Amino acid sequence: MPDTLTKLAYQTVQQGKSYFGLVHKAVSTQLLNIVAPAPAETKPKPTPLSLELIQNIQRRMNEILETDWQDVEKGVYPASLLFDNPWDDFFRYYPAVWFDMPEMWQRVNQKRYQEFDPGVETQGLPSYYVQNFHHQTNGYLSDESANLYDLQVEILFNGTADPMRRRILAPLKAGLKAFGDVPASQIKILDVACGTGRTLKNIRGMLPKASLYGVDLSAAYLRKANQLLSQVPGTLPQLVQGNGEELPFLENYFHAVTSVFLFHELPPQARQNVIDEAFRVVKPGGTFIICDSIQMADSPELSIAMENFPEIFHEPYYRHYTTDDLTKRLTDAGFTEVFEQVHFMSKYLIAKKPIEARPEAPSFATGIAID
């Protein structure tokens, strides 16, 4: 059983990361107002957060950290995951975050949302993906962006990005009980839009023998994921460049499918397409888990934060996402037993593919099973 000192160490690390994120954002905002003030004709500034709202957000953050610790105490995953922080990348790339800011600020003020360096390949990618999400230089399509992404997300969420990702682990482990007769090494799990591999690394920490797969549109982010995951002992996850709307796998192939921080960056039809594909490739009795932003229906008290988010960051599909009925999309695809959870600033949908799944529509697409 994890001891009190371990919990205290975890709380201390998380508190330090939280303070760091707050200081970074405060300093960068002040510099932005001095060095690159917004033109007078730009939109009104985001609504300031009230003290009550700030306290609510702090309470939610404390709760997710406590839930993270409780899952360790319950044996869902080892305590080592709580301290799996990319410190090497932090010290190596944090200066680059500051060096990249002037270009980001110019892009924000000039509303250049689809700007890429000449050497960045965008041909063949969905138009909705060719964006400078979060005003990132080269969007998700360069090695530099991949190197900075996890650090930027950690700063954004004051060090809670991984605790939010880990909220998929308990329902994932519970869902896999439906396949208790399957050897651990034969369990297959797919992470859609795996990005830099942080979610896959957390899953590997909980399920060291499972066969893990990741699919992502960005070759640069897959290279970063391969670099991260190659540090973990055991079989490497199999990473495939592909679109979540057309997964290159056979139907009924995976025991579980996950997707983390993807859906708010998709237009409505693409969200449904990804859900339909998840239903196709997961086995009857299998689980599909979505982790993404909170929505208006479940967190109306945080509506100001949700309204501010697309104002501060370039998130063209976020507003629609906050009111989208994802449970209906899941049931329309054929999933049943859809459960919702909310932790801190993220929402989770856990859905089951019924054992008696409805027949698949005839398809001439060729899926591949990678072993």
C-alpha cells in the first residue's frame, strides 16, 4: 500500500507544477500586453474569472488529484505513474516555449490561423486539421511542435494533464474484465489520435503485457511518441499514421479503444465518423472511452471558462463541441451503457459495444490487422 510520505511527495510535486503554471501564464500575459498589445479593433477581452469561479476550479483540481491517488491505493495502477514526469523535455524545451512566443503573439494579433512553414507537408490532410490549434507554430505538423506540446498542455492545466488522462484507466481496466479469459498479452487496445504517446504510456504502466496501438494524423507527433514509448520496457506499441475517421484496422479487432483530447478539435460530422469507426473496430463486449473538455450541460457553472477558451486559443470547433450531445452520437453508432463522468476540466464518456452488436453495413474498405 502506498504510504503517507509517497502521497505527500505527490501532492508537493503537483503543487509545484500548479504554481509554476500560474506564474508562467501571469508573466507571459504581462509581457504580451507590453511587447505585442492587441490592436484596438480586435474582439473584446475574455471575461475575467470571478473569485468564486477560481475557487471552484481549485476545488476541482484538488479533487482530481485525490482521485488520482485513490486509484493508486485501490491498485488500479502503480504509484510510479504519479511521478512519471518528462523532466528531461522540460529542461530541454522550456526555453523554446519562450522563444516561440513572439511568433505566436504576432499570429494571434494578425489572426493567421492556417500558417505553416514551406517545408511542412499538408497535402492529403483534412482541412479541419490544417490549423494552428492553440496558435502553435506549424500546428501539429512539425517536430518542434511535437517537442513543445506536452509541456504547453501541462502549463495550460497547471500540471494536471496526466491526472486527467489517467481518469480513463479505471474504466478501461473495468471494461477489460469482459475478456477475463483472454491472456494479458493478447489484449489489444487502440488509442485514437495518440499524439505524443502520453496516454499510451499511462496505459502501458497499468497493463504492461497488453498489445497497444496508436493512430495519429501527424508523422511528427508519432515520431515523438515512438521516442517516448521506446523508453518503456517491454513490447513497443504499434504506431500507425492514419485518420480516426477511416481507421486502418479490421472490424471487431480491439478489446478497447480510447481517445483523449481529440473531439473538441473536430467538426461535428468528423466526431460522428470517429465514433462510428471506434464502434466498427472494437469487439462486441468491448469498451470505447472518450476523454475531452467539459461541456455546458454538465458544468454550467464553468460556462465563462468555456466561453473564454476559444477566445484565448484558436479552437474553431470548440463552441459547437460544448453543446454537442456525445451520448446520442455514441448510441446512434450502436454503443450501449453509456456513462458520463466529470473530473476537473475534463469529461469522460464510457460506452460498451453490445455482445449482440447490430450487423455492420456492407463495406468495400480494406482494413488491416497489424500483429
